[in-house]
Amino acid sequence: MTALAESRHRTPAPRPVAGRPPGAWGQVRALTALRLAALRGPARRRAILGTTLLPVVAILAVTLATLAHGSGRQSFSFFLLAPSAWLFFAASSVVAATTGACGRQLITREQAVAFLVSPAADHLGAIVTAPLNIAWSVQAVMLLALTAWALGPVPGLWAALLLTLVWIGTCTVVAQAVGWVVELLRTTPAGVWAVRLVAAGAAATVAFVALTGRVTTTLDAAPTRGLVLAATAAAEGDGYGGWALALAVLGATVIAAWFAGVRLLALLQRRPALLQVRGESRPRRRRAQASTALRANLRIDHAGVWRSPPLRRGIAALGIIPGAAAAASGLDWAMVALLPGLVASGAGLLFGVNAFALDGPGALWRETLPGPPRRMFTARMIVIAEVCAAGGLVALVAAALRAGIPTAAEAVAVLGAFAATTAQVVARCARWSVERPYAAALREARDQPAPPAAMAGYSAVLATTTTATGLLYTFLAGEGAASMPSTLLLTVAFVLLAARRLSQVARSWADDATRTRVLAVVAGARA
């Protein structure tokens, strides 16, 4: 009787609404609301705060830069620096889109079976989530602040800032379309080698320009000089003709890149994931038995890293891109101390922030293996440290091509920054992996170890802490031999503090209830 009474008062299911289906913007809004509704408590508040933080920071940076304007020489400096800065933003946007498999996705391919998403909505979602990349956000704010600082509080400043914003948007949309081209090429065997040859050629070109001392000449011929001239002329009241023409050209470029990106993504969605299928179906030769249980666990973790397309691609680009940028700009050794922290934070974002998701559904099988729980934890932290160290060493070797021979104080400072930032990143990744696990298989090219909002928060924290540490070592490197004892003591303090945090997390991992919660979450990833 109770069940019958409840069935009578049950709310009827809503009827399908007839009408035109939502467009790309409507679908992106619905997916964003779905993501936000799944968050609870502090996570929801952090997501809302994160979405409003970037506009506030940009407005504050532009305001402070405008007030800091001094002499008229800054306009001349803007004319010299802005073309290179605009060109670097375009290049970094393309590199981020091509190496990151065209950015983040609001919904995975399996979830899209129930929530049908058009190619236009998927393309728009990748563009909208671009600000979640901390590198993109920092560079965009710096471009706006550079414009405001150089031109000052002139009546036409709004025109220069508007053109800068349109350039930022154009680079993002065009880079996304280029990323889809690369992903489409990678679905064919010939395309895979074509992409590799183009990447190798680009790296060789950058190395040639850096080693032959032609960086300044190349940057002086940047194609963005005309846009900077148009922005400067409009800001100083010399006419809006060139400014309007530049806006029209950029607008037409955005429209063409948008429709091209949608079409390319539609073609890509019909193509098989060649590299993923080939990597997972390739026959493997049986290896000799590991000498110790820890080495056996390390073998499993290494195989998990190399089986993942996003991890392989990220590791390849991790040290090469920062190192090439440092070699091209000719940084001295004091500034090179910033590189290990930047590379280590990028390495942590590959999978370290959710390290135990590397096994996916196999995490439950790993738990059934004999041995203490800390063995698996130790092996996973060693792998994270290896990825950080490998990327940092590649970046340092590339930067050393033009930095020359360091002094003893500079060498100690750079090595100290390398050890300190690596220890910081590993300790933070360990804590996040145990406290906030996510189900992520890391099989497809666009897979991320955590949701987009969480990744944005992780990248902000890692970038802030490692950059602050790198700046401290940069200051010590400039103090000469007298700072070497302080540098060594500071490095030991950073490493010991990280070791203490790792020990605390290891004790938490040894708790059965905590470990079961983490493994149950990460094992929920799709097989």
C-alpha cells in the first residue's frame, strides 16, 4: 500500500521540449553548469572565485601599469618590445595547442554519448577554457599591462588595449585551428611522421638562430610590427585608419579560423585515435624479472607513463620548449635559475597532481599485490621526481648553449633551485594525490589528470611557489661567492621540509581507509 501511495504522488517525468536545439554557446553554457553543479562546498567556491579572478587581475594590472607611466621613452620601448611580445604570445599559443592536443575538453568522448555535443560546441569549449592555462593567462595580462605602461593615460589608450585584446583572441582561435590540423594529421601513419619532421625542423631553426646570434635580427623582422604601429598611432591620436584596418583583418582571420576549426574537428571526430590504438595493441616482449620489488613497481609505473599519449607528448615538450625560449633570449645564469621551477611545475601537472590515476582501473589490481603499501607510494613519487628532473636537465642544457660558463655561485644557485623546486613539486603532488583524487584514465590525447577548474588551481599554486623559489635563488646567484653557504643551507631546508611533508603523506597513505578511498576513486576511470 505504501509503494502504491508513493507511486500515485510521484512527479511525472518531464516531456521533451520541442523546438530548435541549442547552439554552440547554449551547449557550452549547459556543460559548464553541469560541471559546476557537480562541485560541492569549497570546490564550488574555488571554481566561482577562479572564474572572476582573471578579469579582476587584468583590470588591476592595466590600472597600475597606466599609473606607473613615466617619460615618453616608454613609447619608444613599447615599439621595440611589443612586436616580439605579441609574436611570442602567438607562437606559445600554437605550441600549447599542438602539444596539449588542442586544450581541455568540457566533456569526454564517453560522456558525449549521453550528452550529444556538436563539433562547434566542442571547439568553443576548448577556446573558452584557454584562460585556465596559467601560462596563457599570465602572458595575456602581461601584454595588456605592457601596452598600458608604455602608452600611459592618453585618451586613445582604449583603442590600443582593444587591439591587444583582439590580438589575444585571434591567436587563441587560430592556434586552436592549427591544433586540430595537427591532431587530424596524427590519425594517419604518414601524418605522424610529417608532424615529427615539422617539429624537428622548427627546433633546429630555433637552435640555429640562437647559436648564430641572429635572434635580434629575426625579432626585428616580426610581422606584428604593423599591428603595434597601428595601436600606437591610435593611442597617440595620429589617426584610426590603420587601427580600423588592423581590427578588420584580425576579425576576418578569427571568422575564417573559427569555421575552419569547426570543420576540422568534425573530420577529426570521425577518425580513429591511431597512436592510442597502436600503443595499446602493440605486442610487448617479456622482460627479465626485476631484482627487487621496488624496481618491479617502477617498471609498472614507467610503462604507465609511456603508454599514455598525453604524457608522452607532454614529456617531450616539457624541457625543449622552455629551454629553446631561454636559449633564444640569451638568459644569463642568474635568470636560468628560474627554469627548473617552471619545468618542475609543468611536470607535476602532467600527472603528478593526481598520481595514482596513472593505473586507472588497474589500481585495484596493484593493491592486491603483496608488499607494504608504502612501496607503491615510493615508486610513484620517484617517477614524478624523474619526470621533473629529466625536463629540468634538458632545459638547463639548452639554456647553457648561450649562457656561457657559470661561476661557482651561479652553478650552486642553479643546482639548488633545481633540487628545491623538484622537492616542492613532488611533496605538493603527493598531498593532492591523496587528498583530492579524481578518476582519469589518461588514455586519449586530450585527457587531463583532473577537471579543468582543478587543473587551473593546481597550476596557479605550483607556478606561484616555484617562481617565488626561483626568484630567491636568482637573487642569491647575483650576490657572488659570499652567498654560497646561504644557498646550500636554504636548499637543505627546502629539501628537508619537502621530505617531512612526504613522510606525513606516506603515513596517511598507509592508512587502510585513506588508501581505499583513493583507489576506489581512481579505479572509476574508464578502462
